Amino acid sequence: MDSYREYRQLLDGNAEEYTRLISALTVNVTEFFRDKPVWESFTKRVVPDLLNRKAARNQHLVRIWCAGCSGGEEPYTVALITHEATSRSDFPFSVSVYASDIDTDCLERARAAVYPNKELSSIPAHYRSECVSAGEGKFTFTKEIRSQVRFRRLDLFADKPIAAVDAIFCRNVLIYFDRAQQERIFDSFHSALNRGGYLIIGMSEKIGGASVRQFETVSGREKIYRRRD
């Protein structure tokens, strides 16, 4: 192409090129249990509160959404934590982790759920019983863990959010948007969360503007918030 206009015309008629452009523009850097203090708070504070409130209301379904899931490390981390917590409970919970991204290449890798063995070092030892060999120096997760995670392509601006969820992870995504766009996303998340649901954002991100009225701070350091009703 000799100009941006020509390239835009190409994008209008070529879905494959549009997909390649999205893959080139998105930054997909992640790892299992990234930012360990966040996961410690999620494990010790958020999950027990969610499960206790669910059990008290005799509600069995637990729904968590990872928006901007990249290669799948984050949703599988969520699945490992929630599986361990629900396995210890006498109440029969059913956990679903919904993972979305705009990058279809990332989603394909995430669905495959095959990772190099060197990434096992990021996973705490007591969770590794849920990791099984995938051959050739790689590993995957047990069928039980993988069955909890469901992937789909989702544009945070163009598509409807995943509704009626108890927690939303959207970490290191908001930094790419301006304040007005961020407030649109926060408004969408507020609508998607159940009453008392949690929102976890990136360590370098914050809730500001009109969105402050929609969420209360649970942990300012770990950037964990709860939906205001």
C-alpha cells in the first residue's frame, strides 16, 4: 500500500488482513500468577467472600470473566484457584471462567492450553498436580481445569459484555484507552457484575472520573474493587 487510505480500503474488504492488523497491534505479555500479591488477595479475600455469599443464598453458579485473556495464563490461574477452593467446600459449586480477547491468534493458543515446561516455575507447587505432560517439553492442564474455562472473541466496545458475572479481571488493558473510553468500559463492567461483584484491574491502572461512584475500593494496592449497588 502507498497510503493509509489504500490500506483502509483493503481492511474494509479483507477480514484476514484486519485480523493480522489486530494481532500486530495488541501486546500479549502475561504469565501464570502474574503479580503474586494480586493473586494472594484474590485467593484469601475475594474467593472466600464470593463462595460464602453464594452458599448463604443457596446459589451454586460462580461466573468469572477474564477480559483481555491473551494466551490463557490468567483464566487458567483463576481456574486453579477456584477449583482448589470449591474442592474444599461441602457446598456443590459450579465454576465457569469466561475468557475473552480481540486477538484470534491468542485465543487459538489459549484454547490449546499447551505451554512450555519452563512456565511451570510460575505456578505454585501445590497447584502443579493439575498440570500434566503434553510431550516435547510442554504441559497442559487436567480435563477438569480446562473444562472450567470458555474462550470467545469479544470487542469491549462493539460487543455486549458477558453478563451476570461475580468477578471481572481486566488487567493491563485499560492503559491503551483514553479516559472517556475507560469510563465506557467501567460502565459496561458495572452492568455486567452481579451485586457485590469484584473488579480487578492492572497494577498501573486506576478507576477515576465518574466511574469512582460505581465501585468501592477493596484493596488500593492490588487494584481490587467491588461494585457499588
